[in-house]
Amino acid sequence: MILSSSALAEGNSPLFSSSAIGFQQINSLKVNMSNTSEIVDQQQTTNVSVAIVGGGLAGMSAAWELFNAGIRSLVVLEGNDYVGGRTFNRVHSKINYLEMGGTWVGATQTAVLELAQQFGIQTKDGKVDGPTMYGYQNTWTVIERLPDEHSSLAQQDFAQISAKFELLSQTVSVEAPWTTPNAIELDHITAGDWIAQNTTTAEARTWIESRIRHRIAGNLNQVSLLFLLYFIRTRDTGFYSFQWDETAYRLIGGTHTITLKIAERLGDRVRLNNRVRRITDYHSDGVCLTTDQGIIHAKYVIVAMMPKDAGKIHFNPPLPEHHQALIDGWQQTSWIKFYTIYPRPLWWGKVESGHFYCMEPQIEVFDASPLDGSHGLLIGFFDPKYSYLDETERRSLAMEALSKIFIAEAAHPDEYVEIDYNKQAWTGGCVAALPPGLLTQSGHALREPVGRIYWAGTERSMRWMNYMDGAVRSGQYAAQQILSRMTLT
């Protein structure tokens, strides 16, 4: 469904909800570009050099790369009434804003950091500096980086499987993972089965699964081991730094600021509420796009969407088999993000704080309170399996978990806010993974153009896949592919 501007302004979007009054959707989401609130009755035709389908971080990065290269004849077609995709802010009367999508940036995620720097966007600490703790059967444990013979069996088990992940991932080719030694064998076993075969304690198995699950998919028994190893390989920092490097920073003003700044520069080249329904004739001298607001004729097209979401577009002629297989087979998972806000960090000085994995209920929590203690802020994520619950039921689960993790008072925040991407039709999830067999069968089509169609999206990135940095890199890569082709012709 398309979110209306009025619904966003009034905070009534089905995407997110708040148990307290005082929220409004950030005004700048409705960037003052073209008036696209209604589908035009009479089809209009526009001719451009490049049409970009999707105004998320990948699509806007592609547009900015082209714009900086001197390409002014371009258009960004976004189905929602805001740019940003899986990164957008909500204004908050007390703490300025909440990031309802992507939040953290790692120290080695240089593409997104450099893009932010171009617009003068600065960083701040990502979370409270504290340990990562795992809750298992009412016991909280800090993972030892270097356990020895005196450590618990679970600690030793966790360390050995982590080492196996690290070593095995180093054998995977980032450019072409399907050429990895034993690729077919690795691609036909699930990550869940491999973890079960390579752990000896239920506790370590639970820890390792929780560590991975949020980053790629909810059910590791449906994810290819080769894909998981490839995902780890794209991270630069390897398996050991799963929870350390990626949460090093947050952007002042929120991650949404990047796409808003780009949109300001592009002006009416960005068209909101404008879904692309058909892409045709892409093997000819140009491509024809049928949208909610008219016809676009472009020399080149970048489809910058989650692979599964690209399946909502009708392609004629049909896409080649391997490209369609990726679109059809790519899994999408949406964890449900929530915030709890307090007058101050009530738990500071009483319990250790930082980063927590709670196993029952399955919730991941970060203490993101500011260093000055001016307010308390916890950011949490529900496992996708809780999507069938309503907000009231999930809030009860969250309060139960927070009282276990912190102190009893943590169950009584001033405000509770959540967002469920499962309820957004045009952005059908947060992270994505491939099932067994697909990477070796069709992986070569990940970044392969089809006629004049090019592809972008964090899922297609060779570095930091499933992260904002990967989205930026993928958009820049697709733009450079087109620029190279323009130079040749």
C-alpha cells in the first residue's frame, strides 16, 4: 500500500505505532519535489538518460554518483511518499528523532561514512560502551574472546565454532562465491544443519544462532551455508567482530539525512508515489517504464530494490531464467524494531549495560542512551516469529525482557514505539538471504546487467551485504557500470 502524506503527518501510518502522544512523521519525508499524490489520468511521457527504480539508499547513491559525473538527465522513481527506503526518521518532541530503519555504521563501512561526510553529516557513539551479553535459561553470560581450559564447555564450544566460521569464510570468493572450493557442497547444506553438526552444547548453539539470525534471516534452517559464509566474507572484519564493528557509530541527524540531502540536490528529478509497474523493450535502443504517473523512456535503467520486491514489476520480455530465479528465491525477513524512552538511564550504576541477546523471548537490545544521561534510550528487535502478535502483546514481551536484562523500572518507559516492516507492501523486509542451491545455480546473475537494465541493492553488494554500506556501494557500482557503457558508446 502507498502511504499517504496525511497519514504520515498525523503519525497514523500502519508501519509504526506509538503508545504515547507527541510523535509526528518527519516533515522532510515529504520532500518538496514534484506533486505526486495522485496518479495522473492522462499518461505523460518523459525521456531521460537514466531511470532509477527505488529511492532508498542504493537508488539515491546511484543517482548521486551519476549526477556528480555530469548526468543531469535522470529520474528517481519511488513508490512511497518519502525517500530513504529502509532508512527514515520520525521527529520526537523530546529527543529530536528516532531512526525507524537502519541505525548503525561500522568503522570500516567507509562508503556510507564518506557519503555522509560529503554532506557534512557527523557521527556519534553508536551505543553505550559495554559488554555483549547472552541470556540463556535465566543466566546472563559475557562471551569470552579467548576462553581456555578453565572456561565453561559452552564458552569453549562457542569459540571453536566461531573459529570454524572464520576459517571457512576466508575460502569464499567475494567476487564469485559460486567458484569457492566445495561450493556446491556448501550451498546444499543449511546453516542451521551445519551449526548443529559442529556444536556440542545447546547453549553455544543457541548463542551462535542468535548472533547470526538478526543479520540475515530468522530461520537458519532455510539459509544456505555458502550464502552465510559469503555474507561473512563481505563484512571485511570477519566473523569475530559481528557485534562490535557494525555498531561503532550513529549519524547525527539520523541515517535518513543522507537520502534527504541527496534529494534536495536532485530536486524534481525525484518522483514520489510513483510505482513502476512494467519495464519493457530493454534489449532495444532504450527502455520503456510504465509508472503510476506516466511513461518513462530511458537509455538505461537501474533497478534498486530488494530482489524479492523487484518481482512486483512486470518485465517484458521476461527476465532470463537465472535472474528470475534470484528474484523468486530470495528470502526476506523483517525483524520488528522497537524503542523505549525514559527520563534518564535508570539502570546506570545498578547493572552492567551495553548489548544483549535475550533467548526467551527472542529479543536483541542495545543501550543507546546519550553519554550525558539526558534521557534513557533502548533500541530492541523482535524475532520475526512475533509478527503475528499485535503491538500490545509485543510490548508486554518487551517489558518482560527489559525487566530481566536491566531493572524492574525498565518495564515502565515513558514511551514505547515500534515499526513492523512486515506491514509495508513496497519494502517487504529488512534483511534477506538465499536458500540452499540458489547461489551456485544463479549467483552469477547478481550484478549482471540484462540488456539495458542494471541492478543495485545491498543484497547485491560485494562488501557489507545487508548493511547500509552495501547499499551505497551497490548503487555506486551500478552507476559506474552505466558510465563505463556510455563511454564506450
